[in-house]
Amino acid sequence: MFIAKAVAAGLLATSFGGLATATPGTEAAYDDKARIESMRAGCMKEQGLTYLPEKVIKRDRTKEELARLAGDHEALRAYRAKYGFGVWSRLVFPGDPAVDRDMGESRNNKLLMSLSAKDLKAWRAADDRCFAKAVKSVLGKTVTSQAGFLADVNSALAKGLRELDTDPKLAALGKEFGGCLKIAETRPTVLADRGRAAFAAEATEVARTQSKGSLPKGSTALPGLTPEQARPYLAKEVKAALADLECGKAFYPAYAPRARAIEERVYQEFALDFAL
């Protein structure tokens, strides 16, 4: 049995230090998310269907987490020494908020589980229409479905982050970073994500083997392993993460805060509460 997991945006936290206060842009995004959910529910009600507005998820980031997001070497080293890039550690430390934040069960899960296949299909189609209507009203964005909305988010993120690949300072640091790792790829955006991506691909391949190839193409998943079974994979990941960090000692402090600023701007634009 495998456990499907969405690719996250690096939502990592620790249990120490003071909490950060949300910026005005983030507070506005929270308000937009609440308005979208309220309009979505009203639209569904007009069609004789039930939709319970999802609660807005507000993140209070600790000082240590903010330090990691800013590329602080010591904060990153402390995290990676235990969690690696944050992939296999989700199985070794289940429920640990540093790698596996609980976003809570959807308020609509029980309702959806009670529907027949035919009714569920109709409900999802209606919900996509209502979601699109709410997003257009609140954010002024034209989408046809939630899947399309998320595709637009990823496109906006990719476009914003690509700007960093052409920055002369980051390009030079990327060459040093790639040379230390002895790899040909030196684009900053690729270097920043290569470690996590490699181990996410490894975990997905193990999950695909468990599922006997039934895992949808292009999906990301964690296999159904016990903490003890996953620990050897994490040991390898930790070693790679620390080596990556040592090579990127000058790179991460320069790249991370700029990347985070771009990500935050996109998340605010799309009212992605859980990513802020």
C-alpha cells in the first residue's frame, strides 16, 4: 500500500523560538481565501448541493524556520542533520510538524464518502464551476477547474523563479556550487531543488513498485513503510543533504531569501493560505 503525497512548497517548522507575524499581504490573502470559500458554498447551495467552507490555514513560522527560509547555514545544517531534504523523514518521524504538518481533514470528506460514484462526479463538476466563479469574483482570475488553478500557480512560480537563473551573482554562485558537487547543471533554481527532487523521485519509485505500477504517471508518492524500514533511506538522504549544504554554503544565503520572496508573492496573489 502506498500513500499519495502532493509536492509541497517547503512548509517546514520547528517547535522552538518565537512566532512570526503575518505580513499585510498575507493577511489580505487569508481574507481572499475566506471569501472564496464562502462564495463557493453559496454557489453550491444555489444548485441544491452542500459544500462546507474550508477553514483558512494560518501559518505561524518560528524563528528557526524563518532562518532556514533565509538560507541561514547553521539553521539549515541543524534541520538537515535530522531530516535531510524532508522526504524520507516524513515516514521516519510521522506527525513531526517539521516535516509532516497536519492540515486537518477536509470538512467535506464525510459528505463525499457518502455519495455514489455518479453523484460524486456531478458534485465535483459543480464544485469546479463554483470554485471558478468564486476565484473570478475575488481574485479576478479566469480558471475552469481547481486543477487548472493549481497549474496556473505552478506556472507563476516557475516564471518568477526563472528570473533568478539570469542574475549574475546567483549564476556565479551556482557555478561554484555545481562545481563542488561535480555536476554539469548550475542553474540556481535547479540546484536549489535538486536534492529534494531526487529523493522524492526515489520515494515515488519505491511506492510505484509497491503499487505494482498502478501509481498514476507524473504523480508523487511516499511508500507505505514503517519508520524502521524507511530509516536507511533517510540515512542516505541526510548524508546527501549535508554534502549539498556544504557545497552550497555561499549559495543558499544569497538564493533562499529571494526565492522565498517570489514564492510568497505568488501565494498571496493566488490566496494559497496553507503555503504562506
